[in-house]
Amino acid sequence: MKNFGADVWSGVVGSLISVVIGIPIIVMGVSGDAEFAVPVWLWTIGFAILLALQLTCMWLMDVLPRRIILAVFTGQVVLGPILVLLVPRAGWIPVLLVFTAAMSSYLLTPTWSYAIIGLNTATVTVASLISGGDFVEMVIVAAIYALLQLVSVLSTFATLRESRMRRELATAHTELGAASALLAESTRAEERLRISRELHDLVGHQLTALTLELEVARHKANPPVVEHVDRARSVARELLADVRVAVGQLRSSAPDLRETLERIVADLPEPKVHLLIDPEVSVDEQTATTLVRCGQEIITNAIRHARATELWIQIQTDEDGALTLTATDDGLAQANFVLGNGLRGMTERIEALGGRVRFWVDGGFRVAATVPAT
């Protein structure tokens, strides 16, 4: 489950403030100490609806489809000014409009947020006129609420911009780590290939020539020397066989998948990635590259879209030697998600190896990819 963060606690505080503002007004209306333009029970129903709309936007913004959240927020934008105008002399009710303005910065563009600030400020001005305040008081009250809304919107925009920059930095860190790890592995593979060629072309050929020379020497040597020539020829053949084995091992040496993936997630600020790789996992260079790219896309998806704080990636083998990659995060994924270019590319990479991949949502975003044994 996702940890409680600043956004969650701000939602809790905002909800409590709304309740604390509304309940005294209702009590004052019931006791006759506040003047309502409609029956108190009707205003109370309207306030309960506004609070429900506000809670829906605060708590389900990342869960419900965007069109539903926008419809809910539109109701909040319309109902808030109406409630304020129905109790123009209740001074604290306009604070609810400040929450509406702040919430608009999460859902709308700056232009629309400023338009909502203008609507709310006009509402406060009209309420001040209805309550019988003089011109100076009206201007001061309108200016105060306009500034409160502007500060809340601008601070929210700054917070969102900082959060976006952190996600972009984490994504760039992941991409750079993957590129660096693959480049390092490619460099090691090229070096192994160069050494294997050198062994094969120089040492291997020289030992082959030595073996042939010893064969000729054996036929020409006198009986006391033949035994030493045979022993030297045997040693030369064993050395040649050892060189061929070493060349084969260098050419088929598998990259270290664990080390490569650990380099990608090293120093990643968020999410915290837990790598679980079976010691028995051994892959060739092509499969390793595919799994690294898949891991990169899984991490990037968790940063950009799921906004997860924890991510678990596990790679294991079954009895047949097939590889299975599973990933789970604690983000806020929607069940009706659409595959983007990154996830489609991941599918194409796995299918190119004869495997298959599946995506689904179960609390967080889930990935399961299987690659057959090579």
C-alpha cells in the first residue's frame, strides 16, 4: 500500500477544515444566529454535496477516470459560490472557495485556474455587497481572498513542477543507467571477443605449428629421443585443447544480469527498487539486453505513470530453463490503462525471443514476461 505522504495529509487537513467551517454555520442557522436565504436543511444538503464532491476530488483524483473527476470538480466550482451567496454574512464560508482554486491547479491549466480565481473573487465581492459592507471593506475582503487563492494556486503549481522535474530526473537517471550498463557490457563483450581471437589466431596457430613440427621430429628422431618428443607433443596437444576451451568460454561468456540491473537502479531516488534474481539465472547477450531494456521500461513506467514508491522486480528460471520476469509496484494504476510506446516496445522485444508478456492492474501495476529457454 502506498505510504501516507504530503498530498494525503493535505487532503485530510483540507477535509477537516471544510467540516470545521460548515458545522458552526449550520448550528448558527438552526439557532437563528445566522441568516440563510434558503431553509437551513436545504443549505445543509448543499454543503454535504459540496463536501462529498471535494472529498471525491481529493481522494480519488488518481483512481477515477479523468472525465469523471472533471465532472465532479465542475459541480464543486458551481456549487461553492451558490452556497456562499446563500449565507452572505457567514464570513468563513468563502474559505471553501480557496480549496476549490487550489484543487484546480491539479486538474486544469493555469488559465482555467486564474478564471476560477476571478469567479470566486467576484462571488466574495457580491456576498460582501449583500451583507451591507462599505466599499473599502468590500475591496479589502475581495483582495484578501484573491491573494489567498493566488498563493495557493501558485504554490501548488510550484510543487507540481518540482514533482514533475523529479520524475523527469529519475527517468533520465534510469535511461542513462541502462545505456551505461549496456555500453559497459558491450565493451566487455568486445574485449572478450578480441582476446579470444588473439588466443585463437596467435597462440592456437603457434601450438598447431609446434604440434606438426614435433610430429615430424618424432619420425626423424633416434629411439632414445622419441620418448621425449612424444611427451612434448602430448603437452602441446593438451595446451592446444586448453586454448580452444578458453576461446570457447570467452566467446560464450554470459553477461552478469544482476550487476547490470543493479547499476540501473543504483542511487535512484524513487521508487525504491527491490531486485530478486535467482543465482541460477544465466542468459546470453541478446536475452540480457532484452531483460535490461524491459527492466528500464518497467522502472520508467513506475516513475512517470504509477508514481510508485516501491517496485519489486523478480527474475527466475523454471525446471525447463525458461526465464520469468515479474514486476509489481505500489502505484496508483487505472484498470483501463492503454499501452504506450514503451510497453508496446517491451512486448515486441519479448515476443522477438519467442516469449510472451502480460500487463494487468491489481492494487498496483503488474507485469509478467516469460522467455523460453535458449
